[in-house]
Amino acid sequence: MSGQENDTGQGRVPTTVMAGFGVGSLGTGIFSSVPSVLLLYFMTDTLGIAAGLAAWAMFIPKFWDVITDPLMGVISDRTHTRWGRRRPYMFVGAILMSVTFVFLFNVPEFETTRSTFLYVTVVFALSATAFTIFAVPYIAMPAEMSTDSHERTKIMTWRMVFMTLGILLGSGGAPLIVAQAGGGREGYATMSWVVGLFCASAMLLTVFGTRRARFTTRTDHPFSLREQFGAAAANTPFVALLIALILQLTAVGIITAAAPFYAEHILQAGDQTELYVTLLLVSFIGAAIVSMPMWAHLCGRFGKLRAYYVAILGFTAFCLTTSVAGRGYPLPLVCVQVGLIGICYGGTQVIPYSMLTDTLQLDAQRSGHRREGIFTGVWTAGDKLGVAMGGFVMATLLGVVGYLESAGEAVSQPESAVFGIRMAFSVVPAATMFASMVALRFYRVDESELIASSNVSPN
């Protein structure tokens, strides 16, 4: 690796560098999506872990990220090497994350389900920590690569397209790999090796693909952790955007965690459950990818916040339509409904990350310091908390409605469990997504002011 940090962040960012930055999200998208879709289902229907216990295996590791992500942000902000302050951590994180991911789905045969639960929880926490080492410095990079608001939108669009493609590959491809490998423990183990190696490759491409990127100079002010948390809390637009993001990712996390259960027990997929899951999630994520350029255009034409509201309302409305599905309901129609949700999901992915870079530029203009690391540390913690809450809500709901776990054998579920699964795929995420609009009422950023000052390079 080569290249040092410099104070040329106001120059144009080459398309090759944007693409080199974005490709890392192929790996992060796959990594974040596979546990979201399969881990809960793996625990309840293969490992025999009760839904209520599985909820904590999903939540504890991600709650740990709430602590480690901001710390990683502070560490990367204070780092100075000839490779830059972000890329060394990204290199280490990419390797560790892939290794721990393999162990997550290669679960030994323990005598008790409690031991199995502890294994999954600990390994998932280690994997999440490795992901933090890569993701926090990675997400901090765009705010340093350019001080122009519209150019940062382009950089983030590259990232979000790759990330959504990664989510598509992870959500749609991983279930098929499990099925093709024979299902059960062996199927999940095979899938983990394929996914782990692919994620490592994509993330390492970004480490080397950004070696020519231009970066603003690191701050020399020795901010304490308390001061930096205070800076994040004092940035009202950032806080509003973060709360909205957590609610939205909770909604999406509920849907993705519910997808295998929805396919098996609502659509009655039977032996084709993995295929149904793939079709549903490919429709969802594929539509999001196709729609992303449209949302970037709408942001430029009508403003980011207005476009954001449209995406949220559309997601809420279309999500409610999936509550009517059942036995004999046409699968193509369900895929269309899920695809419409996906179009709006694309907006809730592109727009907030673009708005995030504006809040970081706002902080730089007000403070005169570059401290993107702490903001993105808090941001990625919120990101992971939202995803964790989605799985936690889904698992808790399964426990409340009486879902019966199994170790691979067929189990007849009570009507209460089937009804709960139906609500988890429609009404619950719709209500959660709609609630995010309340937080956005406190988002106030003058985009024209940021554009006018884009040639100002903070110290």
C-alpha cells in the first residue's frame, strides 16, 4: 500500500477511485445481509435454539458494536501512517472478518443448546468487531475525499450501488448455496466458506483501489472521547438522521429476518423455501439497485429531504400490501409487491448516506476540524443497532407468538405463530419505517450553503 494523506480534498475524484472505493461495499453488503437473512432461521430451524434465546444471540453482538464503533472512529481519526489513517485498519478488518464469518456457520455439535447459543453469540461478536475495524474507517473516507456536496453524493452512490448488489448476492445467493450443498449444518458450512472468501476479496480490492485517493489532513487537536461524543450529539441534523436510519434499518431487518419464515409458513413453499427466499429478496434488492440512479436524480431535482420522504411513504404503503398473501397466492405477484418495496428501499439507502456527508461537512465548517471518524463511528454503530433490532424484534415476536424450534425436522406451527409471521413481514416494518419521519422533522441543513463553501478546506 502506498500514498499519504494530503490537503487536496477539494480536487475532482477520478471515477476509477470512486469505483475502487465502492467495491468494498460488495463485501460489507454480503456480510451484513447473510446473517440478517439466515442466522435466525439457522438457529431456530437447524440448531434447535429457541426463538427467545436466539433473539439475544442476534442482539448482543450488535449492541457491543455501539461501544466499539465510536472507539474505532476515534482511533482512526488519531492515526497517521504513510498509508493514510483509514486503510491499514481496513486491511486488517477485511481478513479478520472473513475468517470469523466462516466459524459463525461452522458450529460444533454441543451437548446442550445453551452451549450452542453461547458459541454463536461469541463468534458473532468477534465477527462484528472485525467488521467494525473495516467499516468505520471505510465509511469515514468519502467526507475526506471531496469537500463538494454533489461529488460526495456521487461517491456515496457508487458505494450504495455496490453495497446493494452485495446485499442482493448475499440475500439471494446464500440460501441457494445452502440448498445446493445439501442443507443442514453441512450446507451452511459450505456457504460460509464461499461467502467469506468473496467478502475478503472485495474488501481488499478497496484497500488497494483507494491508494490514489486524495484526503484532507488529519486533525491535530487531541479530542477526548467525551468531547467527540459531545460534538456528535450537538450536531442536530446528524442525530435526527441517525435516529431515522436506526428505525429504517430495524424495519428492513425485520423483513429480511422474516423472509424464510414468510416463505415457508405463509406462502407454503415447502421444499422450495430457499428458492422462494431467493426470489423474494432478489426482487427486493434488485429493484433497489435499479432505482438508485433515479433517487440520486430526484435528490438533485427536488432536494434530498423531499425525495427521502417520498421513499419512506412508498415503503410504508407497499409493505402493507404483503399482508394479504397466503396459500395459493401467486408468487409472481408477491415478487412484484416486494419489488415495489425495494424501489423505495433504494431511496432509504442512497439518500441518508448522502445526507450524512453533508452533516460531516457542516461540522467541519463550524469547528474547523476534520473529525469524520467519530461521526461515522457513531453512525455505523447506529447502522448495526438498527439491523440488530430488526433481528431481535423478529426473534422476540416469534417467541411471543409461540413459534416452535427444531433441529431440522418438520414441525407444525400454531396459528398464532403463522399470524405473527404475517404481521412481521408487513404491518410491523411498515409502522417502524413510518415512525422514522418523526425524527427527520429535526433535520435542518442548507445544501446551498454547503455547496457555496465547498472550496473551503478546514484545518
